[in-house]
Amino acid sequence: MARCVISPRIFLLPPYSHRLSRSIRKDRRVFFFDCAAAYDATGGAQLENLVACSLLKFAQFQRDACGENWGVFYLRDKESREVDFVVTLNRSVHWLIEVKASDDNPSTSLRYYTQKLRPHESLQLVRTLDRPQEKSGIKILALGRWLENLPAVAHPGS
């Protein structure tokens, strides 16, 4: 009896490197369209994969329905500073996004790149968060609530 092996469908996010001399430029990050395929013991990979899928769908919808030029990237440099997602609008950094399960302290990498890139918003999205807050210019928000409002919050005038 022949066995049929179906591999999970994946998509790749390129690194963001615009005007950053020390950024990693060649590696792409792999994400799954099926978030369950991104299983790890902590659940962190699934959370990050969920956000990647949501951002990709958002960017594609904005491009197709509104003609807006949104892009989704990740950022890592040679000093191992990493930000989970860089979302651009017309090649300018709109959002820097870090995804966490429960940590409400902004990562040092997110702080560094918030100062360096001056995005429209820097966000740390947290799965379990008691209350939204802002630290060092970084909004710390509940992951689920932010994803629910994704189409509404992204308009450039907001």
C-alpha cells in the first residue's frame, strides 16, 4: 500500500535590512499556514506563527483591496538582536512587533530598534496580560485583543 505524505504548506519571511549595515540579509524565517504545525513544548512558536499568519493575511488584503504597499519581515543583526516582525507601509517601518507568552517587560532588542528605526508604533504583544501599558515608548498589549482589531488599527491615519 502506497503512503501519501503531505507536507505542511509554508511561507517565508525575508529579513528587514533597509539602511541597517549589521543586519542579517540572507536567512529567511519559515512559518506554517497551519499554526498547529509550529508546535513546540512552550507554545511560543505557535503564538509567533499565529501572528505571522495574521500579519501576512493583513498585508495581502491591504495590497489587494486597498492598493496599499504593506510588507512583513523579521529583523536580526550580527549582534543577535532580534525583533519578531517588522511591518512596513510604503517601505517605511510602521510596526515593530515582539510576541511573548507572558513577559510584559519590553525586550532589549525591541527597545534598541525602536530608537534606531523610529517606527509608527512599537508593540509587544503578550498572550497573558493583566492590563495594557506603555514602557519606553513601547505599547504592551494583549495579543488576542490586538489581533481582533488588526484590520481596524492599521489605517495609516490611526
